[in-house]
Amino acid sequence: MKADLKTPQEIELMVENGTKLSAIMEQLINFTKVGTKLSEVETLAVKLMSEAGGKPGFAMVPGYHWATCINLNEGIVHGIPNDRKIKNGDLVTIDTGMFYKGFHSDMAKSFLVGNNPYQTDIGKFLTTGKKALELAIIQAKPGNRIGHISQTIQQTIESDGYSVSYELTGHGVGRTLHEYPQIPGILTVEIDQTPTIKSGMTLAIEVIYNMGEPDIITDESDGWTIRMADNSLAAVFEKSVGITDKGNVLITP
């Protein structure tokens, strides 16, 4: 397969999209308090995307009808924003994307709500994920390979004693929400066997990791929510990035 390479003008459009989405994400995080229903965060996301001139990208995925994926604690991805209320000490992950002027953007953040008796440990856990994403983005430049991103995520997460998901990956993003190439968080082959990063690529780089073992299960009650099999805490940090001849630009700054 080949990546859908974007022109500089198209990447600028995606940055316009992602800048709006980043502002929406901050509003969603600020809105998320103890007692907030996940469905209320979803409703706000839909409203803010409409006001920004976009529409929910996730709702364009066949079978998925929501603007957000919201996961709590051991939930790692694809959590449906239902009427569950957020409790004091919950670890919350909001993952969302917007379709705007013909292109998608995609991003995710994890954060702690209220006070948790293990706040220090969770803070270290979240700091590691943010650091892994920052370092991975540095590797996203022309001439490098996807394996450089994967290796950086894996080394950063595992060096602090955590696990990277080996089944869930980042991906290309652009005219469709999920494009080639996949971007694993672990390196399973030689780096030179992974796709070359080229100018014009637009990538959703994801750090998907947890405190315990990496095995996951899908919630049978909704068929979407993926959780950690050992109930360990999980988190996701994701940004969309555009690759240019001069390096990269953050689509979701």
C-alpha cells in the first residue's frame, strides 16, 4: 500500500482543523469533573465541533455513532460515551477527531479527575506517556522509518516499567480517519523493513500503554470498549502530525 501524500496547502488545511480540535479538547477536559456523565462530554463535543464548522469524524466510522471515545481507568480505547458518571480519582481518556474541509484530525489525552490515593504513581505514569509521544514525534521526519517511531515509544514506556499495547496502533490520517501506514507502539521487525516516512504523510501517532500486562479484552456488552485484561490502569496520548520537507508540523498542537 501507499500513503496518501498531501500537498503543503492540504497540510495547512489539516492544521487549521487540528488547531480547532485542540481547542475543543481543552474545553472538554476542563468540563470533565467529578459527577460529569460521559454522555455530557459527548454532547459538548458535538456542539463545539458544529460551532467550529466541522463534524464528528468518529461518527463517520461504520457502526460507531459518537463523536468521542471516552475510557475510564482500565479502559484503553473505543469506550462509548454512555451515562456513566465520573468518580473522584478516575483516570479519564478522551479520544476524538473532527472532519473539516475534507480532512480528518485525531487526538487523545489522558488525565486524572479529582484526588486519587495513588496520585503520585499515576502522575509518573502519565508523564511517561506524554514524554513518549513528544520523543516519537521528533522521529517523524522525512527519511526516517515508522520503526523509529515505534522503537522510541517502546523504549520510553518500557524503561519506566510499563507496557505498550501490541495490538492497538496509530495510523495515517487525512481524507479518511484511518489511512496507511499503521504505526505500532512496539518494534517487531528490523527498522529497515518498516515504511519510510515521506514528505506529505499525515500521521496520527498514538502512545497506547498501561501499568500492567498488555493483554486486552473487548467488552461484550457494547462490542466496542476495549479494556486491560488484568484491570490495570491504561492511558493514551495521541497527536496528528504532518510531514514536510523541513521536518514535521503539529496538526493538533
